[in-house]
Amino acid sequence: MDINQNNLRASDIRIDLLLIANMIPDGVRVLDVGCGDGELLNFLRREKNAEVRGIELSPNGVNKSVAKGLSVIQGNAEKEISHFPDNSFDYVILSQTLQAMDRPDRILKELLRVGKRAVVSFPNFGHWRVRIHLALKGKMPVTKSLDYPWYSTPNIHFCTIRDFVDLCEKLDIKIEKGMAVGNTGSKMFVNSMILSNLFGTQGLYVIARN
């Protein structure tokens, strides 16, 4: 079942999370790495009949997830994911967290070790507003998707959509689906890498082992 965005109330789920949910088939096993307050997992359990689990660093996020009746463990994602056996899940989700990882290359490998497929989203540092801000002001930008000042940001590895695609190629990871996400959190209907990298505020990809 593919959920129609137009038939859902805005209160059901954030639109960028809905894009991820639409990539997940019914009745599958899902691990959300960095699941926050469990909004996406709760939606997948309710609307897609998914068997869901999560990892979250923030105790507050874990508490909110558990209050929803979700199975979520607290801890560092890069350490905790190593405890899961190979092929434990059908899909592993890493939403807006790749740039905060110590080693993005290693976490991508781990996602595809424990899951058959992974859904990865990340803020695009190649967006035109970021480029102009750096060019004109000479300062690290603060935007909707990059919303921390440089001195307190958890983001330690900024990347662009092109960077991510190049990394997947280097790691011999297959990209099954990919899209650029616009300012509103909705899909951008562009097929060009140049345009996606220039106008997308986020990248969203489904990846698998080759």
C-alpha cells in the first residue's frame, strides 16, 4: 500500500518522514537508527503493520518512544548497531543523522549488514542558499535543515547529494531509489544530479548491497 500524501492530515506525520514511510513496504521488520521521539516508527507500526525497533541517543527521545509503546534502546547508534546480527531487519532507517556520525562510511556498511535495505536521508550542504551564504558572508550558514551554529552543532561531516552518491559508488553500494527533497519537505521532481544538488535541501535514498 502506498500512502497518498494528500489524504493525510498534517498532524499524522511530518511530510519528510512520510516520504520515508512511502518507501517502506507493508509488514516488514524495521530498525530506525536515531529514531527521536518515535514518530516515524509509530506511524509505520500503525499504517504499515511493520515490526519496529529503534535506537536513540537522547533519553528524552527514548522516554517519548517508550511512552508510545515502542521498543527503543538508548545509546550511541554507531556502537549499538554492532550488537544486531546480520540480516536482522528488512529495512534500516537513518534519517537526518548521517552527518552526525563519526564515520559515515562505516555506518552505511553497518546499516546494510543488519538490514537488507537502508533508507538514508541527510541535509544537503550543496544547496544554493548554503553556497551563497558562504560565498557572500564567509560564515557557516544556519538554515532550516542545518539549524545549529558551527560551535555547537552535532553535525561533524557535512556532505552534499553528490558526495553521498560518490561514497555509495566507492563502497560498492547500490542506490535503488533516490530523490531530492525541497524546502517544504516534499519531493522535488528533478532527475538531474546537478539540479538535485543545487536545489534540494535534503537527499533521500534507498540503498542495498550489490
